[in-house]
Amino acid sequence: MTVYNLAWAVVLLPLGAALASYVVESPRRAAWVCVGGMALAFGVAIVILGYRLGHISQAPYSTTITLWTYQAGQQPNGEITTFNPQVGVLVDGLSAAVMPTVAFVTLAVQVYSLQYLRNDAGLRRFFVVTAVFGGAMLGLVASPNLFQSLFLWITLTVGSALLVGHWWHRPAAGAAALRLALTVGVGDLALLLATIFGFTKLAPDVGLLPPAPGLSFNDPFDFSLLAVEWQRVANHAVSGAGLRTLEVMAILLLVAALAKAAQLPFTGWLAGMAEAPAPALALLCATGPLTAGVYLLARTYRLFELAPHTLTAMAVVGAITAVVGAVAALAHNDIKRLLAFMSVAQVGLMLVALGVGAFSAAIFQLLTNAWFAALLCLAAGNLVSAYGTQDIRQLGGAGRRMPATARLLLAGCLSAGLVPLFAGFWSADAIVAGIIRNSSPDLVHVAPAARALVLLLTCVAILVLAAAAMRLYAAVALGEPARRRGFVPERVRESPRLMLVPMLGLAVLAVFGGLIGIEGAPRTFAKFVHVGAGAPSYGFSAAGLLITAGLTVAGGSAAVLLASGRLGWLRGALTPLSGVGQLAADALHLQGASERLVTWGVVHMAPLPVRVDDSVVEVVAGDVAAATELLGAGLVRGQPRRLPGQLLAAAAAMLIVVGAVTLAATGHFPGVGAAR
Amino acid sequence: MSDELIIHAAQGTLLALQWAPRALALAAGKGWLPQVAAAGPSGAAVTAAPAASPAPAANPVLTAPPTAAPTAPRTTPGTTPTTAATSEFPTILLSSLIWAALLAAVVILFLPERTKEQRDRIRIVGLAGAGVSLFLAAVAVNYEIAQDLLGGEVSFEEVHSWITSLPVHVDYHVAADGISLPLLLLSTLVFAAALVASWRVERRTKLYVVLLLLLETGVNGSLCAFDYVLLLLFLGLEIVPLFLLIAVWGGEDRMRAAWRWLCMSTLSWALLLAAILLIGFKGGQGNFTFLQINGAGGSGVVLTGGIATAAFWLCFAACAIRLPIVPVHTWFRGAVSTSSPPVAAIIAGISTTMGGYLLLRVVLPGFPAAAHRFSLPIALLAVLTALWGAVAALAQDDVRRLLAYAGLSQMSLVLLAVAAQSSIALNGAVLQLVAHGLSSAMLLLLAGGLEERARTRSITRLGGLAWQMPRFTLFWMIAGLSAIGVPFLAGFAAEFQVFLGSYPAHRVATVVVMAATLVSTGAVLWMLQRVFFGPAREAFARVRDAGTLELLYLVPMVVALIAFGMFVGRVMPMINNGVQLITARLSGG
């Protein structure tokens, strides 16, 4: 068991490195300190993963320390003896599987940034933020309770805003960071509310349960205890809580996750991703808020199984977002926005998987997405710095001029396009098989109509994702760059090795990593990461494999052929649909709509209270003040002396009064203290 | 009207307002009262009062504590250890803390201020006085944290009989518990920071420093006072110095703001006086000691009926003006935006905190039944204030007015906790008072530095200042993030507990206040973006960043913000110890 305590190190090493980096004078060395901390964390995470792989059947291990504690006593919702929020680590299959990927992707991004941001004025800041961001994400993955998840969740929001706003001197970057903070802030509030709601409803009952061995109290935020409580609520064993309690809490958690993962209707801030530096984009898309949302849903999955309507909602929202994101990725020409929308579509597929009960497939997709999304974003960084533009219509010819980057990009695109045999394919295959199976480990089903809709939308999303990924590759690697003023194609050079090496590590995972999770294989990912006590044993799904392979091959090859000028009839057929693409690219105009709503509802209201203050409250109070002023002036008229004189007079007056009071108090003042 | 005339007017008004009610009360008190205070050395046994004596509910107006024979007369000066803690610790700590500032002020009165060196000497003496207070507050907090605390104990208690021959019995009774100690640390820290921040004040330096120190004495005294009359005296001590500080060293339109402060604070003071007279004469039989009136575990006096309601609302209105709450908040934005930055920091960081402190110290324990009954109106006021401040902050162009409105929204959390009256929410409220005091004082000091350098405080005219002022930006971000409740800083634990404790009692109100915090977050971040980020501007090309002087007062405040955020596990048990006094009163009656 003690090996699992190393999880503390995984969380604390990056945070400690972020602090320690301030000891070092030169920003570059500080960056290396952060890289070192993350590398150590990655090594430790691998050790934990290895140990856990050898002991699959062990129960989850969690250990906590008390952050603060006091006797709370009677609350409006019931008796709570002590209030003691805990922080700690939880090692089970889920966290052991996700931690190494988070650490590795963050490490790769940091190593890449050593070169990419070498001359950036904010080098130190970037590394500190990435270290804290990575540490917060690792802590969120290892979080044993809702309280810790909440505060790392908010930390992650701040980190995301700082990453997007890294180039703060661009007005657009600042605006994007603000927009992100407020949109994701809705999710933060939702999670805060879910935490509070759960505490209100369940904490008094948690206190009645027998404490776990070795503990003297029950933490009402603890995930395992919450799972017990949810089951008790479902069995009507908790007074004051019923199925509606479960549904409300599930909806709050779902809203929190949707806002964090930029799913509909919270997609608006994605356009701002164009302002983030490429490494920051990689972190945000691969291991940052997007996956944090899915991870929270996975952690609280028991609740959703008890409130099955929310599972259906999750699947449908995920599927719609996947289609919209994929179409938007196809329609966007800004490479960073394209990648952001592509990642959102992949995250939508994860939600679909969770919704139909394919728990392991969702987490598997989370990992593969982290690998190829990070790879693609870093490749985009190479291209942007070499070509000096983010518009893929002006890129081109990278295959000849930047061969290594182009090959890495190809690996990423094939994986992200879910093309057979690459990592993304196996996770998409598992998801499609999951939709066909449509049964959670606890045998909860999505309604047949919803399932058909979800299957249809998922197929469309997979087709379009393949097309979008391969279009990206074709546009960038084939052909010749567009002519622009001030751009000399001959000057385009391959990126330095320090940037290519971390990408190579990610590319290996993006190509071969999928082999760990082939659906139906005997020692597969689903055996290691699952919800509930026993691993489900799924058979091989030929239909899922064929559908996924057919769709991705069709979509990918169509995109490549279109890009190389063939398939004119298809182009003609698709032209009328460009309006749909634009609509999706603008994320269904949701950002504009919500901003107008906020503008009308809040910002336009803003002068109103000020006006009331100025015209009503101030005037009333002002009259009182003026009256007093007049009165005061009248009292002292005719004594225009200087200020110190006045002060002296006041002091003397006070002295006399104090003296009189003292005399009176001690009984020397005849008449006043006559009570004696 | 010239400055001088106005100052005369102030003094005249003040004297009238301060002494007239008191004289009236004394005169009236003689008529009202039976010969209770005639017992010379009064024997109001503080801790010896029977703990379990359910107050008989027969008397509609008041139920007095059992008039048991005093078992522990505590009138011998200096030898009154009433708790285990005080017997181990020199009991003059709080007195030294309170009077050190006044002592420094008296010394400064005799120092000349003609040359630069002489003025520097004045500042150093002033800072020494504030520094002694700060040091003692830190020692006291450190000592209290190290104690194994039992519910509702007070430490560092000093009781001396002071006025015994009047109908009104008044003690010099100071003590500190988990509520006052963190606030003492806050106030001494902010005053020391304000003194450093006003190092470059060259106009009437002597008067300025003396007034600041007088103000500090008043604030620290009212935080420690455990006797109602003493509390009133210390609160009254704050009014005139702050009036003069605004009126003499303020900026544009300062007289208006100063008058507004004088009116509102005197009104608040008078309301509190009226309420306390009601408590004292109707309930406490002329004894104004906290533990007598607010004793934990049912040993105190309970006002009932219409008198309790009236006294509750008087008290609440007094605190509402100070906090401030929406209908009576306009003095606040004027005072914050026109006074000099260190004074604005004191107003936003300390003066409002005093309002919250009085709510927790006087209103809740004094009127448990009424507070419970009027919980919903209080929650509604909290909602109104939160929304009002957050929305109005969006419309501001003046940095300081924006901070004032955002602060209004932040302080409504305290009011929400007072409405909820659960121990978790009240714990959060005390921490919120500290966190908000620190962050808003820091933000206003930073805003002062900003306008001193950029020569404007209009947000539309500022921009891109992070180019020239990276340190300022960093400090601003830390304080702003704490204000909006970001983890690892003091604000998070405070807001989390307030919301967690308030939700069960007032669900809708809590959710609305939460939404309002998102809006005020937006206002603060938007300002950050408009003031500091964006392209560099030619106009600010030669603006200096924070120098040694600024670091000298900013770094300790940042350290405190982070310390209260990181070591919340050490702080919360201490705070809860004080809160238990309130909750025992709320539940026990």
C-alpha cells in the first residue's frame, strides 16, 4: 500500500517546482526547474501505474489529511459534529491510468516550450503557470473528495485564463482570457453549488454511518462515501432526500462538466483559443479543462447511474457537440481554432461513451485524445512559427520544407481522424461498440430513440472528424504555400530538435498507444479502468469495428481527394452546405447570443443602480449632510481661528468633560453621583 | 466655505452629537432605575454566573439573570484571572496593544515638524507605535492558536472597575477571542501599511500621523472592548480623526465625502448608543458588560417583545451603515474615492470590517430571537447589496469607485452569514472579514500608487500598464484573485464556508449571491484587463514600477493573504472558538 502514497509526490512535485523556480535567477533555469519537477512527477506516476497494473484486484487506496477542522454542531440542515474538509490522494485504476498521461503531456509541452518560448518575455511566468496547472490537474485526477476537486477545479480555471492570456499585450488575448474565465466560471459556480447541495442533503446522514477503519469521522465530501450515500438515497434510506435530490445534484455536476469541457452551450470561448501560444493550446486541449470535465463525470459516475435521465442528456449533448465541433473544425481556417474545435468534438464523444455506459471507452478516449491533441497542437506551433500565420490556406508545402514536422503531423492527423490501426481508432471503436451495446455496468440503458439519435450523430461526427483531420494534413503538407507580402517560402526551416523530440514521444503514443485498449481483447484497458467492483467482459464487436473503419476511411480519403482537386462532384454537392459549416464554425452563434444576453441583462443594467445612488439616495443623504453642515457652521460662526487652535480647544473641552465624568464617577461631583 | 470653518463645524456638531445623548441618558437613567448600581464594587460575576439557568419567560420585557451572590468579585485591579489562558500570560497585553498607538501620538504631539528630518522622526515614532501594536497582535494570535481551545473562552482578559458610582456601572473590560484576534491582526497590519504608504505626505505631517494613530487606537479598542460603554467610547474615537483625514488630505470634492462620513458614522454611533441604552437599562440593570449581557449558555439577559425588536433594528441599522448595506451605502463610495489612498484603504479595509464585527459581536448575541425572526429580511438585504454592488461596479470608470462597489458586493457575504446564523457560515464570515479587509485595503493602496504614477484613475484612459509596472500587476492580481475567492488565498475558504453554511438556511438567497459574485468577478477581471493589459501606451512610458517603499507595505499584506489561505487549518479552530460564543447564544437563547 505504501507505494500508493507516492501519489502525494506526483501532485506536490510540480507545485513545489513552481515555488522552487523562484529561487533561481535566470528565467531559463527556472524553466528547467519546472521541467525537472514535472519529469520526476511523471516517473513516480509511472511507478504507481506499474504497481497498480500488478495488483489490479486491490481495493482503491485513499489517504487524506485534514485541511482544517472545528466543531460545527447544529446546522440548519441537521446535526454535524465536526466540519473538516480533507485533501488527499486516491489511487485506483482510473487515477493510476490518467496520471501518467497528464504528467507526460505536460512534460512534453514544457520541454517543447523551452525552445518555442525561448525569447519570450514571459518565459518564467509560463513555466510557473504550466507547473501549477499540471499540478492542479494531477491533484484533480488523484482527488479523493469533492472539496479538493472543487478548489483544484477553480485553480484550473485561473490557470487556463492565464495560459490563454499569456500574450496579455494583445487586446484580443486579454478579452479571450476574460471570456474564458467568465464562461468557465459558470461551471465553477455549478460545481460549488453541487458540493454545497450534496453537503446540505447528505452530510447529516453521512455522520451516522460507521466511520471507515482507522478514521474517527466521515468526510461528507468523500467520493466513496458519497457513492454509498447516493445508493442509500435511491433506496429511500435518507430522510429529506429522494430521487429528485440525486437528479438535481447530477444536473449541477453535468452543468459544471459541460462548462469546463466547452460543450454546448458553453462553446463560445473556444474562438479565443486562437490567441493562446501553441504549447498552451496543447495543454488546454489535451489535459486541461476539456478533459477535467469528463474526468469529474467519471468520478461521480455512480450518481448518474442512479439518475438515468441525466445519462441520456449527457449522451445527447455530447453527440450534438461532437457533430457541431467536427463541422466547425472542418469549416475553420485558423489552425488553432480548428484544433480546439476538434478536441471539443473528441470530448463530445467521451460524453457519449459515458452516457451509454461505456465507461472504460470514455477514459480510453480521454487518453488517446490527450496524446494526439497535444501532438497536433505542438505541430501547429512548429508551423505557425515557421510560416508566421495561423491560416491554413496560407500554409502548404510543409511536406517538403519541414519533413519531420509533416510526418509527426500526419501521425497526429491519422490518430485524430480515428483512422484504423491508430490510437484514436481503437477508442472510437470502443465508443461505437458501447453505443451498440447500450448498457452500463449497472445495466442502465439509454432510451431506444435517444440511442438511435446518438448513434446517428456519432457516426456523422466520426465521418466529419476524419475529414477535418485529413483536410488539415492535406492543406498543410501538400501543395505550395500561398504567396503573401513579406513571406519568403525558402526561409521556412524545420524546427529545432528540442521541439521535435517531445513531439516524437507523443507521436509514438498516438500511433501505437491504442493497442492497450482494443475492444474485446483479453487483457485490455477496460479490465484496468472500470466503474464498480468487477471488470465487465465485453465481447468483440464486429459491427462497431466495421462502422468506425468504414466511416473514417471514407471521410479521410474524401478530404484528401478533395484537397488534391479531385472529386469535383462532391465539392459541388457540398457547396450548399457551407452555410451549415459557418454556423458551426461560429459555434451556433451561441457566444454572440449569450454575450448579447449578458450585455442586455447585466451590463446595460449597470448604470441603473448608480443612477439611483446618484439621484435618490445621494440626494436624501446629501440633504441631511447639508443640514448638519449648516447647523455646525452656525454653532461655531465667529471663531475663525486656525486649525491647531481649534484642536487645542477641542482637546481642552474633551479634557474637561473627561475630568468631569471621572469626578462624577468617583463620587466627587455633588448631585450627579448621588446614588451613593 | 473654507476648510477651517468646516472643521470648526465638525467639532461643534460632534461634541453636540456625542454628548447630548449621553447626558440625556444619564439624566433619564437616574429616573428610570432602581438603586442597582449603588452596590459600589459591583459583583457581576462574569464566568461564575450559573451556566444552566433557563431564563423564566414570564416577564414580557426582560428576564434577568438570577441575582446570585457574587462568588468572584473581580474589581481588584490587575488581579483578575478569569480564564486559564490569562493566568499564564501577562494580562496587560491588550491594553498595551490599544494604547501603544495613542502613546506614540502623544509623543509626536511634542515633536517639531519643520524640516524633513523632523518629519521623518515623526513618521518613525508613529510607525513604531503601530509596529508595537502589530507585534503584540501577532504575538496574541500566535499564542491563541497554540492554545488547546475550549468553546467560547476569551483570552487576555482585563477587568478593572471604572465607573461605579453612577447609575450606570462601567468597567474597563477588554478581552479577545477568536473573532477579535484575527481582526486585530488585520487592523494593526493595515494601519502599519497605511503609515508606510503615507511616508511621502509632507503637508501637516504631524497632524496626519497623530490622527492615524488616534484612529488606530479607536479601532483596536473597539475590537477588544467587552463592555458596551467602552465599545461606544472607542467607536466614537474613530469618527473625528477619520473626518479630518478625509477633509484635510482628501482629493476633489473631499468636504462632501467628509461630511457624509461624519453624518453617517455619528448616526450609526447614535443608533448603537440608543440600542445599548435599551439593552443596558431594560435588560442589564445598568451593567454594560458583554459577558453579563451576552453571556453564553443562557446566563445572559434576554430582551423580549417589542423592545427587543426595536433594539435589534437600531443595532442592525448602526451596523448596516458601517458595513455598508445598500440603502445607506453612498457615503462609502464617496469616502473611498475622494480620500487619500491610505485613508481609503483604512475605510474600505477596516471601517467596513468594524460593521461586520459589530454584527457578530452585538447584534447576533444580543438579540438571538429577533435575529432568528428577521433572518429573511436580512438575507434579502444581503441579496440586494450583492447584486447592487456587483452590477454597479460594471458601470464605473473610476478605479476606486469600482473597487468600492465590488467591495459592497463582497461584504454582503458577511450579511448572508448573519442571516443564516449557522456556525459554518459565521466562521466563514469572520475569515471573510479578514480576507476582504486585507485584499480591499491592498487594492486601494495599489490604486493610490497607480494614480500617483499615471496621474489618472479613469479606466478608459489607463491601459497597458503591465509593461511598466509588472510588480504592481502581480500584486493587483493576487489581491484581486483573493477577493474573488481563488484557492490558496484567504478568500476561498471564507467564501466556501459562507456559502456552505448559508445554503441550508436560505437557498435562493445563497444562489443569487453566488451569481452576484460571478458578476463582481467579471467587474474586477475586466478592470484588470483594461488597466494593465493591452498594448503599451506612449503616455505612460515613464511610469515607475513599485519601489522599495511600496514593497515594504505590499509584501507583508501579500504574505498575510497567502498565510491565511494556506494555514487556514491553524486559523479556523481559533475563529470557531469565538464563533461558538455566538452559536451557543443563538441556540441556547
